[in-house]
Amino acid sequence: MTFLTLDDKEECIGYYCDGKLIFGEKPPTNENKTWKYSPQHSDDPMLYASLFCAGKDFDEVCPERLQETWIKLNSLAKAYIRSFLEAKVSLKENCFYDLVPKQFLIDYCDIKCQIVDDVLDTCEKPNNYDFLLDLDKLIHQIRKTKMNLKFDVLKKEQHDQKTRDFVQKYINKESSIVYNQFSSKTGRLTTEENSFPILNLSKQYRKVIHPKNDFFLELDYNAAEVRVFLALSGFKQPETDIHEWNRIKFGYDDRSEAKNNIISWLYGKKNKKEQDFKKYYNTELIKSKYWDGNLVTNHYGRKIAADDFHCVNYIVQSTAADLALRQAIEVNKVLNGCQSKISMIIHDSILIDMKKEEKEKINSIIDTYSKTEFGKFLCSVKVGKNFGEMKKIL
């Protein structure tokens, strides 16, 4: 059976199914088709249409036969929302289903259910569906956690217009991080327009971000993409810093020179040591295995259209992104039932809001994040009382 959750807020429990609105109850286990994940759903197997269509919205996937009805009802829904905003009725403090006419809600949910059925009938189930769902649950958990932002730490910088603008924009609003797992080619997370801008936040502003528990724990891979490149070429992971390992292998004078040369070469720049690089970073082997001349299919089955110039970059970057997110999911499982939670994901690093009473979990967290299917990835470990003042401990 196809159903729709009526509201995403924990206190607004209810669902629509087969022409009926049911309030105060979570959907039963036999109703297993819907649009997107909600914590109101059971742990039983569920088909989420939004994952079948790679995160597209209802407007994009509505079939032609339903478009007239959908446009009419969706326009009405938007009109209701505009009226609530004008009347200063908060949708954060009220359940949507309490604010609109019952018959409209039935009609609106019914057309959405018809679109859900069409998507599930016409789109193939992704090969990596379980991963997409686990990631959806994790980023939903992060989105639902309001950030603890302390802007008083920027008092001495208020003379700067950019800083004043930043403070003014966020000081009087509840902020959260809203990720999108579908908007980048390579699978790296991006943030939605209504999200706190964590992925492009200036480092000078990181100190406004404080834990809701006791301290932050940050794990950051040592050159994840370079390590993935090495692994895909058939080599074991070095136990030491990989840039230092490359410095020794390729005869560079210092670490930064080795790092800059390898990474720029990975992204397509010519290098006089190219033939030496290819002994360990085998571009031809990787291309023959993961690129068919038009399409990259990475180690995890992610498909990306690519030409010869971009294909190696896409193979490596997408595999590294998928790997890091899979490890974050595993860390989240370690934290199941804990007050400590993953606070954010920034490319190849995760930030965990730790409860001091649960610090015995730290070794398990580090072990889980570093032990990948490509071998043990070295990662730096930092702790701090805010995100801008993190101290390296490993």
C-alpha cells in the first residue's frame, strides 16, 4: 500500500492512505511505499520513490496525465503556505494538517500517492538503494539537530562588514545543516539553499559552532582521494602520511611539493614525473576497469558521463566520496543509542558532538572510520570546545 506522512515534525504524527487521514498513529508495516524517509516510519523494508528518482521533486516526476491536477493542488498548497507566512503563523510550531481544510489535504495526498506509484512503476530500483537510504537517514538526523551557534565570539571582529552581515543573517534564526545527496556528479554532499553554509563557511567563523553536548571530535582522512587512487591501482595503503610516502617514492625535497604535484596531476595537469607516478597510480588500469569510453561506473556502481580528460578524476573522486559516506554511516551505527551524534560531514571528515560520559567510544569510532575496504586509512583526530579551536590528538 502507498501512504504519505502528513508532517515531518515529531509531534505531528499522522499519515494518509487509501483516501483516509489517520492521526496520532504511525503507518503500519504493511503500508510500505511512500515518497521519502521519515523517522515516523517503521524499520521494516520500505520503498522510497524519492530515492528511485535520484532526489527529483514532484514537479519533475509528475506524469503528463496527472499534471493538470498536480499543478492545481500544488499551487493551492503554496497559496496556503504564503498566507501562513503573511499571518505570521509558524509552520515550525504548528502541524500543517491542522491549518488546511481536510478535503484539500485528502486530495493533495492522493495526487502525491499517485505520483509515488508512477515513479515506483517506471524507475528502476537503484543498485545502491540500501546505501542511499542509510545516507538519507543520517542526513535527516543531522538536519533535525539545531546548531548551537554562539556569535558573541565574533564581537572583536564586528568592525568588518562581512562579519556583520554573517552575524545578522544567522543570529536570530534556528540554523541546521540541510544536505542534498543527489546534486553533485561525484556523490559529494552539497547543502540546500536554506542550510547553514557549512561547506563554504570561512574558517574564521567556525568558532561560532559549539557542541550541544560536551566537546567536538573530528576525524579527517589523510588524502582520501590519493589513497583511493593507490588502492584502485592495486597497492596496499601506507601506514604513514601518504604525501610523505610519495615524497620518498618520487624523490621530492619536501612534502608539500610531493602533495601539490600528485594532486595537480590527478586533476589533469601534465608532470615530468608522470611515468613514475603511473607505476603506483595506474591511470590506464583504472580507465580500463571503470570507464567505457562514455560512462564512468565507479567501484560502488555510481554512473557518471565522462570524457577521456575527466574520467580518472571522476572515478577517483566519486569512489572516495562514496567510501567516506559509507564509513560515516558505519560510525553512526556505532553511536546508535548514544547521546553523542554526528554533527556534520565535510567532504572526507566527520564532526561528532560527543558526550563526555561516552568518551570510551572514541577508539571504536576511530577504528570504524579508518578501517575501509581499501585498507586502513590514516586519519587525523582532533578535539575541541568549538569547531574553530580544534586540537590534534592523533
